[in-house]
Amino acid sequence: MGCSFSGLNAFYDAVGAGGDVWINENRFRVLRQLGEGGLSYVYLVKEVVSDGAGLARKKSIDPSHISDDGTYVMKKVPIQSEEQLKLVREEIRVSSLFNHPNLLPLLDHAIIAVKGAQQGSQNREAYLLFPVHLDGTLLDVTKVMQAKMDFFPTITVLQIFRQLCAGLKHMHSFDPSYAHNDVKPGNIMITHRKGQPPLAILMDFGSTCPARKEIRSPAEALQVQEWAAEHCSAPFRAPELWDCPSHANIDERTDIWSLGCTLYAIMYGSSPFEYVLGESGGNLQLAGMNAQIEWPSGPDPPYPEPLHQFVVWMLQPQPAIRPNIDDIIFHVDKLISKYSS
Ligand SMILES: Nc1ncnc2c1ncn2[C@@H]1O[C@H](COP(=O)(O)OP(=O)(O)O)[C@@H](O)[C@H]1O
Ligand SMILES: [Mg+2]
């Protein structure tokens, strides 16, 4: 980036609550840590506005994304290698492509030098700025509900799911089409709204890449598997990413598998295959490849059978006959009309 303001971070100690961070010409106070991903730290920050400047003046930011109270979320990604730099640059590039109400927008970013652990040394860090969603992820929300034996009503399950489909359709319809590659409850923000279904926003484009891959050799197949092992969460990972054939056409339907697992998780709080982790010798890959789904006891009365059939339809181990996002949207809209009275 080479921006002089963000460069001021080099004079500060490592980011922590109470400290300040510059992202380009805007300054933010770190209020508290919100979460920690595999390779990142997520903080709640508040803009420190001086002399009428500030994020609201930035032309590239949609005014509807400017927060009323100046709070935002900042994701800090430490960079220790050229490979990590490439990955975070790709996350920034991809996040900036999309513009959809059900996809988390990237408001601003900076890649800057910071003080290293050893005296006089310097490291790099990427700072990504997002709107804040404080009601938690779908994973947080369903965990709390499970503890209280509480379940979303059928129509709410479908309305949350429908929004995820809308966000994914935006990505799958790009030219070239993009696969999110890590659709799961921990990457979905939920915001409760009065008199409306909860807002669902898909985030974390750290694994997102062009969806279509032509695999033509055992070496290419192995490369896909190794990439997936690092980037696609195991309980939500499509069978073709676990065991990739040496001649295969991978496409957006890897996301449809994860979406099927996520619909199950909106109902029951976990991936349909996570139960095997509690069994001795349980194997996520095998359970997925054989589509061994268990249906736990849910609400009383239970979720209607068509919702279970919908999950099974998405969890088709053979990608060639798995539905695409348009098929899914057509079907979920029919279910919404059926259960919305
Ligand atoms: N916009 C946001 N509002 C509130 N919390 C967030 C937001 N973005 C991320 N988080 C929190 O930080 C965690 C990690 O963020 P994520 O982008 O998924 O990082 P990673 O790539 O490391 O998984 C999330 O699971 C969530 O708890
Ligand atoms: Mg994540």
C-alpha cells in the first residue's frame, strides 16, 4: 500500500485493547477482541474522527455501511511469509469484488509494517475493516439455543437459508464463477431484527477462489485435496475435495454440499457428519462419502419431512448430479410459500 498514515502503525506496539490503529488516513481505537480465526484476530474498533475527516468522507464506501456510533470490526492478519502475503492479498481482492446485502462488505484495508517481536525488527500485518454484527455467528446463536433446547421455527430456518442462497448466487453467477469454499455456521453473521426474520450475512472470503477446476492428472487431484485440507472446514467439506478423482471437473457445487450441511446446522446446531467425531474410529470423510446422515430429535412437533429431503438432495456425494444454486433457490422458495402461513 505504501500509505504514510497506515505507516504510523510501525511506531505502535502490537495491536491490543486501548491502542490505536491507522487504516490509510483513518484512525481507530481498539475496544476489545471479538474472535480469533485460524490465522487472524478480530477486534471491535471505534473510529477516532478529527477535523471532519473520517470514513464517512471516503467516496469508495457505500454510505449505508457507515456506522452510526463509529464502531467497526477490524480483522488483523499477521504476515510472516510471501505465501501468507499472497493469500491475504487474494482475500482482499475477492472481498472487494462482491456487492450484495447477504455478503459482508470490505470497507477498507491496509497492509502495513509494524514493530516486530525483536528490537528493531519489522513485520507486516493486513488490516481489513468491516461493518459490525454483534449478535454473533450462526454457530454462536445455535449453541445458545441448543443449551436451552430451543429451535428456530421452520419458516425462520428457511428464511435464514434463503438469504445464504442469495449471497452464494451472487458469487456463483460471477464471470468467472467463484466458490466460497468455507460455507459453515462460523462464517455466517446473524443479526436479530424486530418484526423481521434474522439477517444472515456470509463472510470470510479467505478460501474463496474461481470455482471451476479441470483436474487431469493424479498430481492435480492431490493438489486440490491438499488445498482443501487447509481451506475447507472438514465437517462441511464436499466428498470430491476429500478424494478428488484424477479426471474430474470441480465446480460451484462444492458449496452446495456445504450449504446442505449448513441447512442441517440451522435446524440441529452442527454439521450432519459431526456426530462421527464422538464415535471411536469415526471418520468424517467416510460418513460424508456414504451420506450417512443422522437425524437428532429436534423441536416438538419435529421439522417437516420435506426439509430433511431438501438436505439429502444437497448432500448428493456425486457432484455431477448435485443440484446447483438456481435449483436450490427454486425449491426453497416453494417451501417458503408452503410453510409461511
Ligand atoms: N463483521 C463482524 N462482526 C462481528 N464479529 C465478527 C465479524 N467478522 C468476524 N467476526 C468474528 O470473528 C471471527 C473470525 O472471523 P473470520 O473472518 O471468519 O476469520 P477467519 O478467516 O480467521 O476464520 C468470526 O467467527 C466472528 O466471531
Ligand atoms: Mg472464519
